[in-house]
Amino acid sequence: MKHISEFVRQCTDALSGDPEVQLEIEQELRDHLECRAAEEQSNGMSEEASEKLAIKAFGDAPEISESLYDTNLYRMKLHAKIRLFIKIAAIPALLVALYFSFNYKNMIFGWNMDSIVTDERFAFTHPDKLNNEQKLIVNGDTSKKNMVDQQKAIWERWPDNKMYLANYITTLMREFEKIDSKITQEYVLKELRKAESIDPQNAFYNYLATVVLLKNAVTLKTERIRLPGKQKKFEEKNTITVKNRSLLDCAMRELKKGIRKPYCKAYTVKMAILRADIVCDASNTLRDKIQRLTITASTVLPFLTPFRNIGRILPCYAKLLAEAGHKKEAEFYLNVWKPYVRQLNKGSETLIEALVANAIIGAQQKQIPKIYRMLKEPLEAQKAEEELKKATTVIANWKKSIKWSSKEQTNLKRKGGIFANLLLPALGEKITDEMLAPERHINYIMFEKILVAAMSIVGFMIIVLMMIFMGWNYWKGKRSFIFVPSLWEFTKIISWGIIVPLAVYYIITRISFLSGREYNLFFNVGLISIQSMWFVFGIPAAMVLMVSNFVRRRCRKTGIDVPPKSKWLTGILLASPIIAIFITCYLNLIAEEIFTPFNSAKPAITNIIMILIIIISPLFRLMFMKREFFRYKTALYVNMISPIILMMLTISVIVRPYLDREEIRLIKADKCMFSENGFTIIEKQAAEKLKNQLDQVLNKLPDKI
């Protein structure tokens, strides 16, 4: 059919601006001429003569070419415009899809950790968003050489702000307590006197002055002595050696000044919350909550241990006074623990501060009654025992109430989220399944955000490979054809390539029996592995299958040779969602054995390999396709780019906003982990509960000072 092919090429050469229209017209002309030539051959004419007769009967090539151009011009313009739009919009659409789907800021493993505190400096990702005053509050004056001067600069900028003053003094005390510190005692006391003059009602600076004086006045050695018996119980023994009695007396007089003041405020937590408000984006997302939690959890409270040591020294100092015959002074310091603990308890803002206040009471329990008996006052000793017993009952009851059973510990391990497992065991508060559920589901939401990003990477890799292949062909002078689908064809591609696979994923992840989400991520490895593979690779595979069927039909219509369908391959691809659901059901049936940490790794790996084989098989078939199907392969590659970009955009428009809304909804529903100020809700409630209970007991005890 050499003569017919040449004639057809001449007639359709004017249509070369639109390859698809040209191919359709070529196929129609070729079919008509070949039929006419076949009729002549059936009458006994030779093949070459029959071709020439058919061409002669059809007409003159230039006239036919002009007629075909005029007839199909409107089609060429429409197709050319659509093709041009697709070519121009492909790269920008890809960039938009990548931006929206691969949003690393909301990924649980994608944080830049811009809220981590290192040496009391807050690193933030976008410093340009903060003005100079905000930068100063967050980091201090970074032009200064040392941390103390950097934090002092904040207070010097706002000299009337008591919170910034306390922040500077706390930093100063922290550096002073270091072994290799070059800060002198005289300088610290001078700064404390200055701070006291600015905030005269705050006992915080008097107690810090007490700590500074005690550093060179006494040596405190604390030992834990194991008590006899089968149970492991320990008793704390404090050994105090007086190095400078005059300094010790001076320190205790400073303590007496603080006791007579109305409150003791360190402002440390408030400073951390202020910094969190500046650094964090207040978006009510998990990222914002983790930033706040990181800042507050990293807040240093360097004064707690020294304040506790004051409580240990108090009865020892009272004993020294009693032995020296200063009975009245001794009785004052035997009772000073009440206002001292009351001040610290009222000023506490965290659970650890409330626990330290209770620990100071415990340090008095055995020593104070002994000293009263040494002073020949058995009635006062008995009263002291009763008062101390009432006060220590608060912490004893709290410890008893938070003691977990093995069942509760197992429940937390299996059903708690990542942060619940990290934080709640140390806190000890009892929790229920309903309290654990929101944070556990937040972990799954964040994991799905990673899957969205991973699928975007897979789509991006597919597009890059296709473009490399197209570029190679273009360099070799071979062109590819872009087929524009009809509305019906477009609907089928979207429905079966995106919507149905997404619906399958939604079913196997949102129905309780199939999802396994009543357990946390680490106890659900097998199921989430299968679900993840289906989302990241199954949806692109479904899209590739639909595009392949569309291109196959168009190639047949335009006369391009296509390979026969592989029935076994099509069957496996169609059966893959059923296989995924079946495996999910199977793993749920053996849940008791599977839901242990990483026990489900082996079946998960097996199923992942199987799903990958199912998905990759068509790619291998394309790679080793016969040479006569080369035009079909190039057409498939070029027509795959736009649907894959569309798939990525659709996932971004539908899935990502849904995950964002679910994240915010679950955080609002969480009654266990994240509060507005950065502490866990449970910790905040526990601190308030313990603080209020101790305050009630202390308010009923009479002061004798």
C-alpha cells in the first residue's frame, strides 16, 4: 500500500498542526482507498494497478488537501488551543500541586522544630515576621557576650516590667550556681537588693538572697538510706555542716524578711508562655501545640532545688538555736515552714513546683517533733506531729490516687497516642479510653498528611520520568500525541482513577473493624502499612490504568497499533482493593496476636511486597513492549502527565483540607493533652488540684510566728 500511504500523506499534510485530527483523517482516507483497491483486486487487477486506479478515482491531492483543511479548521483550532493550554499549564500546575500536597509544616516528621529551646534561646523559622522588640523578648540581646547580659537587656528595655526583671534574676542565679561561674556573691546580692527595691512585696528575691548566703554558710549532704524490710523503702537523711555561722544567721534573717511578705512570684512560666505566644502561630494545629509544649517543657526552674534545700536547713537551724538556749527563736523557725510552704504553693504554676512545696513539708515531719521534745515541750511536739501529718496526707493521698494498675498501664501503652505515652506515665493521672482517643487519632491524621506528601513525591517522580522519556524522543525527532478526552471519558478517568480508590481507602481506614485505629500507631503496624501502600501507590496505579484504557481507545481510533490487553494483569489490578480489604480483615481477626509492638511487621512486609508487585508489573510491561507499539507507548506517556497532575491537585483540594479540619476538631475535643498555654491539660488539672488541696490544709493550721 505504498502509493496509498504517500497519497494520504499529501492530502493530510495541511493538517499537521494538529496531529490527532491528522491521524483521524488519514485513517478515514486510508480505509476508503484500501476498500476501493480491494474491489479492483477482486476483479483480477494487480495490487499496484488497483492502488493507482483508486487514487485516480478519488481526485487531485492538492484540491483534496485544501478541502480537508477548510472542513477541519475549527477542529484544529480547538484542539490546538487545548493542547497549548495543557502544555503551558502543566509545569505551573505541577508546582501548585506539590506546594499544596507536600506541605512539610503540618507533617509530624517535617517540623523545623522552631520552638526548641537551646540555652534559653528560641530558634524560629521566619525571624523576619518578628519585629525588633519581639526578637529581643524571645532571644534577648544576642549582641551581648553572655546569657546574663542578653537577658538583662530585656529588662533594661522595659525597666518597669516585673516579669522581665524576674527573668533576668533567674538567669543570673542559674549562672551563679554553676561550678565554673565567675559571678561573685557580692554582685548577685547587689542585683537582688536592686530587684527587691523594684518589687518590694515579692519574697522571691529574699529567698534567692537566702540561697546565695547559704552557699558559703553551710554544706548540705543528702543521703537516701534504705529501711529494713522486704519492700524497697528509703528514708532521706540530711547532714548539714556549718562553715560560717554569721553568714547562716544572715541568711535566716533574709528568710524571715521574705516570710512577712504577701507573695512569692518567679514569673518563669509566664515568661515562657509570652515567648510561646510570640513564636507560635496560634493556629490551633498540632504543630502549634507541640511548639508551645516544647517551649514550656524546656523552661528551666533553677530555684526549685535551692528552695527545697532551705526547707531541709530550717529544722537544723532551729536545733542549733535550741542547743544554744535561744528557745523563742528556735520556736519561730520550727513554725516558719507553714508560711514558707504556703507562699511557694500559692506562687506555683506547674505540677513540679507544687510537688516541691509538698516535699518541703516532708523534710520537717520527723525533725520538728524531736526538737520540741528536746525543748521539753511534749504538747507542742504532739501538735506539730498532727499538723505535719495533715499536711503530708495531701501528697500521700494524691500519690495513692494516681497509682495505676497493670491493666491501666497496658491500656495506655496500646491505646494512648505518642505524646500520651511519653508524658502521662510520668504524670500519673488516671485516664479513660475516651480521653486517649482524640490524641491517638491526631497521630493517624498526621501520618496521613505524610502519606499525602509521599504520594505527591510518587506522582512527581512519575511525571519526571515521563518528561525525560518525552525529551529523549523529541531530541531523536519523534513526536508524541496529546489526546483530549471527551466529557464522558474525563468523568470515567476521574471517577475510577481518583474517587473510587479514595473511597476504598476511606472505607478501610474509617470503619472501626477494618482500620485498627482503636490501637495506636505502634500497635497497628500491619494494617497501616497496607493502608499506606494503597494510598501512596494504589491511587496512582488506578489513575495509570484508566489513562492507559483511554489512550488505547484513542490509538485504535487514529490507527496506531496497540498491544493486546493482558487479562491476568488487568484482573490483578482490579482485584488489588479486594485483596487489601481481605488482608485488613484477616489481621483484625488475629488482633490479639498482631497488636503488639512491631509483631505485625512480617505480614505487613509480605503484603507490601505483594502490592508493589501488583503496581509495578504494568511498568515493566511498558518497558519491554515490542518496537511496533512504540507510538502507543509514547502517546501513553505524554497523556499520563496531565491526569497525574490532576490527581495530585484533587488530593490536595479534597484530602488535605479534610485532614486539616479533622486535626483542629480532634485537638479541640482532646481533654487530656494540649491546653492553650502549652502545658498538658492533665498536668494543669493535677497541679491545680494538688495546689488547692494543700492550700486548704495550710489555711487551717495556726501560724505561731
